[in-house]
Amino acid sequence: MKVGIIGATGYAGGELVRLLMGHPQAEIVWYGSRSYIDKKYYEVFQNMFQIVDSKCLDDNMEELAAQADVIFTATPQGFCASIINEEILSKVKVVDLSADFRIKDVKVYEEWYKITHKSPQFIDEAVYGLCEINREDVKKARLVANPGCYPTCSTLSIYPMVKEGLIHPNTIIIDAKSGTSGAGRGAKVDNLYCEVNENMKAYGVSTHRHTPEIEEQLGYAAGEKVVLNFTPHLAPMNRGILVTAYASLKKEVTYDEVKAVYDKYYGTEKFVRVLDEDVCPQTKWVEGSNYVDVNFKLDFRTNRIIMMGAMDNLVKGAAGQAVQNMNLMFGLEESMGLCQAPMFP
Amino acid sequence: MKVGIIGATGYAGGELVRLLMGHPQAEIVWYGSRSYIDKKYYEVFQNMFQIVDSKCLDDNMEELAAQADVIFTATPQGFCASIINEEILSKVKVVDLSADFRIKDVKVYEEWYKITHKSPQFIDEAVYGLCEINREDVKKARLVANPGCYPTCSTLSIYPMVKEGLIHPNTIIIDAKSGTSGAGRGAKVDNLYCEVNENMKAYGVSTHRHTPEIEEQLGYAAGEKVVLNFTPHLAPMNRGILVTAYASLKKEVTYDEVKAVYDKYYGTEKFVRVLDEDVCPQTKWVEGSNYVDVNFKLDFRTNRIIMMGAMDNLVKGAAGQAVQNMNLMFGLEESMGLCQAPMFP
Amino acid sequence: MKVGIIGATGYAGGELVRLLMGHPQAEIVWYGSRSYIDKKYYEVFQNMFQIVDSKCLDDNMEELAAQADVIFTATPQGFCASIINEEILSKVKVVDLSADFRIKDVKVYEEWYKITHKSPQFIDEAVYGLCEINREDVKKARLVANPGCYPTCSTLSIYPMVKEGLIHPNTIIIDAKSGTSGAGRGAKVDNLYCEVNENMKAYGVSTHRHTPEIEEQLGYAAGEKVVLNFTPHLAPMNRGILVTAYASLKKEVTYDEVKAVYDKYYGTEKFVRVLDEDVCPQTKWVEGSNYVDVNFKLDFRTNRIIMMGAMDNLVKGAAGQAVQNMNLMFGLEESMGLCQAPMFP
Amino acid sequence: MKVGIIGATGYAGGELVRLLMGHPQAEIVWYGSRSYIDKKYYEVFQNMFQIVDSKCLDDNMEELAAQADVIFTATPQGFCASIINEEILSKVKVVDLSADFRIKDVKVYEEWYKITHKSPQFIDEAVYGLCEINREDVKKARLVANPGCYPTCSTLSIYPMVKEGLIHPNTIIIDAKSGTSGAGRGAKVDNLYCEVNENMKAYGVSTHRHTPEIEEQLGYAAGEKVVLNFTPHLAPMNRGILVTAYASLKKEVTYDEVKAVYDKYYGTEKFVRVLDEDVCPQTKWVEGSNYVDVNFKLDFRTNRIIMMGAMDNLVKGAAGQAVQNMNLMFGLEESMGLCQAPMFP
């Protein structure tokens, strides 16, 4: 299977390369990077010295579509929508790691992202690639919208409770903490070592673009419109997202009942691990892997549930899930190339 | 003013020493440390080499009460309650950095801390030393219960909204992130560098002992019993607490109205800084200082307010506030010895 | 191939488990850990939840020798020497990750390690498992002494220059920086997050036990006794060793000549990468992988060469090299299970 | 005393502001910053919110010279040399934190810095502001060249041994590790959090510009030209420089003899602390303070001495030493405003 990557020199692109190097069926034929055209890929990511010998290429979609079976676009918002067309989709499958095709309501997309959608005609067709929930649709898709990092961790942590109608959806509050690789490899003062290290802050409070994405997905589960609070925080670590979510219970439930609900949805899922009672997810326990660790705690004093999830934002939150989607789209074993155990410490 | 410290070799004790070194009116006469008796203090904290030449001493309260004007107990729960008595209080003022005298209802204390209170007779007299709120009582106190780190940051972030009746107290959810110095200097695997670094986790979910302390203080502001969710997280940094708190608004309010409320309570406070609109508090901006930075964001989609606070857990969250209390108790200028600007980066 | 691990719950032991999970020919049959007998292995390292379901076992060598084809001892100094015997070696191959069989001169061992060697009769037989240098001997070995982390990185960085007689061996000065996982998982105040974070220090200056190990190996290359300076430093990171070594050149050499020397020794080595001119090794570029990146810089002003190496101390510096040795001992492909690309960032 | 700062929004400039806020005799009248003209200073460094209310100003030297008693230039190489002139120096004293006036041989400066010196006529007059060594000259200076961070720590660590003729100067090898604030606040990919965190690397090997500065200063001590190796490393921490230096002893010496030598030079120095035997300097022990901790270890096996120093690069390595120089130039107590104890942890 021949793979083309557009945006191969960002952190998500680099992680795609790392994972695909270990994938028995995939071969990368195109290292797309506008910023580093003609530069050896390993000069941009020296970890790939003597592993990848190719040069970075420009974004020639026709050429790429002719050479590849699948294209990953790990690019800024708007790019994939601006280059996608029927001819491309007739030749190659596309996994878009940007937000362009995640949100079904184009008005919501344009409102939160402040850009005009260039290819609204493909929005309906695109499948939201949260594999554990939309597996069957992904298998048939030509175009997969790879979920955002926060939405993946948030949705998987909360989904069973909403789907089973055990919580009031509009009481959901999601407090998320992310490592700094989520901010990308752009040279900005805010992301300098000395600004991030020994520091914690919230950002994008009540305005972060992942909010409508989470609301839409949980809305499908709830069968009604969901409005919630989502607050991301920047944490002084390279990788990892930790989600702590709160919601009011509709009725009294026991630990065992809720555990059974989580097991119902994830008991047979390889990549979602429901931890033992009272064990809180930690980002370090999933680092470098495609796992999401989830758990919950019932608080009878406040009649709320606290739902928690931990994930590597670059793997399950980006490149790993993209490979998982590719595997599904091509009829391969879903976990192919994704079986690394997490690295600790 | 002669100062004795019991528990001088923990992180909070060390910070007391650092701050008191720069205090023009204070002189430390007793470096109490059961673990390091007769060892030079600087051998335990080498930053104090050639600054402190004293040896660590055992906890001889009679001797200490005879020598000192004020005693700080930076000790585990239960210690201060076990050694305090009328004779001591008749000779010296005491600032207890543990939780022993923070909670007025001894049953609540014993339930959450799982120990029997040894001196309930002093609970009523003890003043909860959140200076910005209880300033006048602190001035008259013999025994001050120095607030916990999380309660200081949480209460100051939320207090104006509760006091003014703008939010429903029982919808309050506090999601807090702390640096690792809050876990103390005990040798535990969980606090090893490799376990904390590159890691985030929640802990003590729905069971953390600072919960009733926050509930009590906000209860006074609300004029009714408050029950809330408090979830602490361990963050990979030495110092700093970041609080992100959520609550439902009782009625529609504008940014200016809420800003006016925060300014009403903190406009003249030196150590509480209400940041400019849309500026989120960051722990790095207060590091090493006694400041608490607070701010808020209104989310009209969900009718909630997000209240934020950032603080150095060892300064305003422990030793700095203890010194601030001492200053008040002795009629000194409240900010004496506490005027260092935060260190950045 | 059945594998037993003694000391499976230290950081090196944990890394062995992680690597062997991805090894197509190896199956772990014994998770030895005195400290956690009967506890589920994943309760000690939660990254292994739903990956390893076994319990930790005591160190029953007879039983282990009966069940396993190879035993890894990731144990404190002295342990392997205390349990090894002819019967065990007649049944299983042993890779010892401790220092017990690294040093041929038992007096030197006992002097630097301050313990009496319990099995000096096996020292001669034991092969020093620096695969790139002793490959053929390792293939025939029953007992392999897996090199220390610092000696692996130091020796590989310097070896070609000594072997080719281009530097004066007794001018060698090695300044090494290590991540904190090298200090082990023991609960010590010195290794607490707050003590290591934002801190750098040298330790064991002129007395570190890896000194004679490096001297011995470079002595073989030099054909004469080598005495050198080795100074380790603790760096605030989980993984990685960076070596910066200095030596005086015997004669004038050009960059190309020295490059040719490094290529002569490492040009066909998978796991030693000689970087391009002027590219300095970085520990992040090899993290999680079995690679050692080396390079050098000639300084004509001082007539010295600066030799540099970077490595993951838990992989090539411990568990990865142990697996590499196992592969060689059993006639498997040397890189089997070790082909992960480094993780960045 | 009225102080103007040019380059107030870099990390060294920010540290000058922090220190001068606590200086009883200094008042900052000019926050110079070309990049942020007319912006409130606290918007650039939010730690200064409600502490500094001034706006950033352009670099109007005539105006500045008219208003200020002393000017600090915390600017890139070449700037100070390009604006200095006799008229300015006749009105105000200048402390230049750049390298422009550190090196007496203008050819050496131009060769290492690759720029043409614009004001060579002031090089002779300028005093190299390493206070502990050039105190008397600083007191009389109009123009002080504030030493570089690495040279300060390196020179102070090695100086007594060279001055007393106990080591061969041309065997000196300096291996230095610096926190990332030394790289400045410019937005570069290399200094992003994810590139620096969990990483160590050497840089500028044999070509770093601080090399000739150290050689010149040690040359004065030696009474002869000194050529040495200096290798800086980037460490994943905000602040701190650790120097580990090696040199061959000219003759046998005992610990006590060498200790006496260090005490001879530093026994009465407030800011240089010679640690107790076998205590290695740690950067955390001096963080936020103007101290340099030094110590040494004799290695009789190799006949070398290992000299170590730790310092906060932004304080003693930049802003703190600049204030110390200012104090000397104006006849104030040398330690005024610099007496903060180091912050730990």
C-alpha cells in the first residue's frame, strides 16, 4: 500500500512517518512539505537519519493521486478542502487530519473556524473517523475526517454515559490538559521552552474550536443537541492529553452498573482500556501508543460523575488513529502497525 | 520578632526560611526538624549555605515558647493539635500550616482526615487565615489556621461571585492542577522524577481533604451550606497551582458587571491581581511571589462562568500567606517581606 | 523462546518487558520481582494493563532455569554472582544487566564496587556484550555481561579513535549527562521530581563505578592500560545519555580521515549512526530506540578531538542491548524486535 | 538613581527589571524595546502586572542620556558599539550586557563575532565587570562590559588554580551546561518546548564565542596566552549554568591546600560560595540568586583536578552581575538589591 503524506514535517506528520515505518503493509512514497522542499526528510527530523532517505516534496496532488493508494493530509484548516475533488477521490482514499470534514453543519464550521469551506459538497460523504464508534462507516469511506485530539479523548471518555442516557448532556463540563506538541512546530514565542516549562494555563476558554466537534458527536449519542463547556489547558510536557469531565447523573447508579456500561462499549476494544476501580488514567501510561485509558468516579455527595481519559495526542489523537482508519478503509487488521506497548518512563 | 519553625525541613518550611531571610523584622531562632536533629540546616537545603548557619533542633515546645514570639508549625496533620495548649498560646502566637484548625466542625475534620482531633477546645478561637477575607480577625488572633494551598486559590477565585449571589453555589466544579512540591519532600515512588515528569493525572477524585475546607469558606460567603466537586491534578512542575472553576449563573450578567464585582473585592488588594479581559492566569507569572492572579470568562452558550486562579503553592499557598498572617497578627505592614516580583522565566 | 526476567519491576526490567512484547520470537514466562510477589505486573507498571496479565514471582532459580531458555538479571550488583552456578548455565543462557561480570580483574571489581565477588570462576567465561565490538564472542556465549549505560555510550563514541591509534588514550576526558531513569526506581529524596527538575549536577566525580569498565574496554582497543576521567551528571529528563569526550590527537588529521575511521567501524552497523558533519547528537533523536548517534569535531586550536554520543540509556544502554545480545546468542537476526524508529518529540 | 534599560523585553532585560524592582536606590525610567514600542511593559511580561505600569519606548539615546544616571544595554552584539559615544559617556554610566567591550583585542572580537566593531576607541577604557576580580577598576569605570554567562561561571570556577599556578592552563577543558533562557526569547524552532524538553545536546562545539572571552581572562591570571576547549550544552531547564572543568595539575597537591587557595580568593566574597568537601554544585541551589557555587575534586589517578561551578545564568550570569557592577560604579553597597536567598525547589 503506497502512502502519501502532505504536511509530513509537522509533529503529527512526523508521527505518521514513525508509525508507518513499523507498518508491515505501508510504504511512504511522498513526504510532502512546502516548507522544506528538496531537503532530506531526516534533516528536518533527525530521528529518521538512516531510516528515511527521501526528500521532501511539494504538494502536487495529481502526481500524488497517481502514485499513492492513500493520502494523509496533516495540514492546517482549509487546506484539504481547498485541494480535494472528485477526481482525486476516485483514485485515492484520503484521511484528513485537519478539521475540514469533521463537522457536518458547514455554518458551524465556518463560524468557529472563521474560514469559508471550499468543498462543502464532500462534507456529507466524509466519515468521522472515531473508529470505536463509526467503524463500519469508516470501512466503506473514501474520505475520512480524522477526529481532533481533544474530541477523541473527550468523546471516548463520555460517550457510554450519554449513549445510555445516564447523565444530563447539558451539564457536561470538560476540563482538558494537553502536552505542547498539540500546539504544532511553528516558531512562536508562546511555545518556547522557557514560556511553557514550569507553567500551566488555560487557553481558548469557551472559544476553542474543538467544542462544536465534541458537541456534535455527543449529540449523536444523546439523540439531541448538546451544549457543553470545554476548557483546554497547556501542560509542560511533550505529549499526552488528560480529560477530566463532569456531569450530573440522571438517577442513582452504582459503580458496578456504570462499570458494566463502560465494558459494554469498550470491553472488546483493543485501544480503549477501562481501568480498574479507583485507578486514575495517567498520560505517561499511554505515551507512544494508540491506547486511550478511561475511568470514572461517582460522587454521591454532588450526584455527579467524574469521567477521565488519557491518551497520546500524537498517536490516538492524530497519527495513530489515522493509521487505524487507513487499516479499516483497506480491509487490514485494525491494529496493524499500532501494537507498540506504551513507553514508561 | 523572634520566630520558631517546627517542620523547617519540608518544602513549606524551607520556603518560610527563604521568605523570613528577607523579612526586615523577623529573626528565626528555631529550626525545628525531627528528622535532622543536630544537622546543619544548610546540609538539608544547600541553597541556604552561608546564609543559615544554625542546626536543626527537636520540637521542645516549652523552650520554643520561651524563646519565640511566633511559632510556625509546618507539620503533618494532627501535630499542632497534639502539642498546643493554653500555656503556649499565652506566651506565643501560633500560625499552623496544617489543617488542624481550619475546619470548624470537628466531625467533618475527623471524617475527612481520619484522625481524632486532640485539641477541639481551640477550634473556635482559631482564625482561618485567608487574609483578604478575614483580615480583621487575623489581627486579633493568637492562633491562625493557615489555609490550604488549593483552598486559597479556589476560594479567592470564586469568592466574589458567591458573595454577590451571582452563581448557584451547588453547581460549582473546581478542577485544580498543582506542581509537585505540594506533595511534600517524602521519599515516595509516586513522586520520583521519572513518575511525574511528562505525566498528568487526577488524584483523590471526590475524596480530597481540601474539599470540606473550600465548601466551608464558600458556605460563609453564600450564607448556606455548599457542596461542590473538587478534583486536584498533579502537574509536571515544581511550583504553582492553577484553578479552573465552573458554575452556573443565576442571571444574565455582562463582563463589565462581573469585572466590577471582582474589583470590588480585590481592587485594593495588593496580592490579588484581577487580570485584564481575556488574559488567562498562568502559574509562571506568579512564581516565587505572594500574588494570586484571577480572572473569569462568561460563556453565554452554557450560561456558565469559568473562574480561574494561579498562585505559587509554596508562597501564597503556604509560607507566604503564613508570613502575611504573622504581619497582621503583629501589627506590621501586611506585605512586609513579601514584595518580591514574580520570577520569569 | 522462553524468557525469564529477574528484577522485572525496575526501570530496566520494565523496558525489557516493553521490548520483548514486540519481539516476534520471545515469550516472557517469568516476571521476577521480590518486592511485588503475587501482585499483577500491570499494577506495578500500569502501561502494561491489558497487555501483560501475569503476576510477579519470587526468584526461584531452579524453577526458572527449568522453564526458560534465557534469563535476564536486571538486579543490583552482586545478585547475579550470588545465584549463578554451573547447573543453571548448563540449562539456560544468562544475560546479566548488572556489573557482576563486566570487569575481568576481580580485584578492580571489588575495589570499585565494595563487595566480594561470589562467583569469580565465571568471570573469564562471561562475554562483555557490547555487540558492535564483541559480536562473534557473544554468539557463542552462555553468560553475557550486558554493558553499563555510560560505558556503552562512551566506548562506542571513542573506540574508533583509540583502536586506530589516533589519540593519546591517557588524555581522554569523558563528561556524561544522563536522564534520571538511570538512577532507578528506588524511593530516594535525591530522585524526587522537585529535586531533579530544573537542576543539573555532577555526581560520583572521579569515583563512579563505570570508570574502570570504560578503561578496560578502551584498554583492549589501545593495547595498553588506559586511565581516564569520567564525570557523570544528572539531567532533568527521563531518558537519554549524552557523552562529550575529549582527547589529544597524536597527529594532524583531517575531517575526512576521521570520518573514514568512524565509517570503517560503524558504516555497516545498524544501531550506530555516524551523523553528518557538524550535526551534534541529541538524546531526543534516539529516544525509545536502540540507536547510538555519534559524531566528532576536530579543534585545531587545541589539537584535540571532541567525540560525542547520544543514546537511550534504557534501550541501547540496558534492555535493548540485552535483547540484541539475546538475539546474537540464539542465532536470531540481531535487530529482531529492536527496529522501532526513535520517538520525536 | 535613575536607570534606563535598552532591550528590556528579552529575558536578561526582564531579569534586570525584576531585580531593580527590589533595589532600594534604583528607579527605572526607561523601558527600551524596539519590538514593543508603546505597549505596556506588563503585556510583554505579565509577571509585572500591577508592578510596572510603564510603556515600552524606542531607543532614543540622547533623551535617555538626559534622563538616566546609568544605562543597561541588554541588546544583541554590535548594538552598544554602534550607539556609544563620548557625549553619552560624559553624561551617564553604561553597563553593556553584550560582548561588544569584553574582548580587548578587536581582531579576536571581529573574528569570533563576524562583525566589524563600530567603536574600538572605547575598548581600552571599558572595564571587564567580573566584580570579584576587577572590583577596583569597576568602581572607577564609565563603561563596564558585563561578562558573558558562561565566562562568569567558568572563570570563577577556574581562576584560583590558574592564578596560583597550580594547573597547566593549556590543559583546561570546560564542559558547560546551560538552561534555555540563555538562548533568548526569539521565536526559533530549535528553542520550542518540544525540541528542548527531554533533550540534551552540545552546540557550537569549538566555535562558541565565549571561548576567547574565557581565554583572555584566564590568560591574565596565567600571565600567558591560554588556549582551551569550551563546549556548551543546552539542558532542559529554564535557568542555570553548570560548569565542569578539567585540567592537569602541575604538581601534587592535597585537598586542604587547594581548599585554602579557593578560600584565599573567595573566603570573603559574598557571592562566591566554596562548598564543603565532596559537595557538588547544583544549579537549583542558586536559582534566582546572585550566588556562584564552586567546588573541586582532585583525581590522583589521572593527576587532574575537576573544577565545578553553578550559577543562575540570568542573575550572576547577566542581570545580577550588571546590578552588582552598577552598585560598585556608584559607590553603593555591592550587594544592594541582590540579597535574595536562592529559591528551592
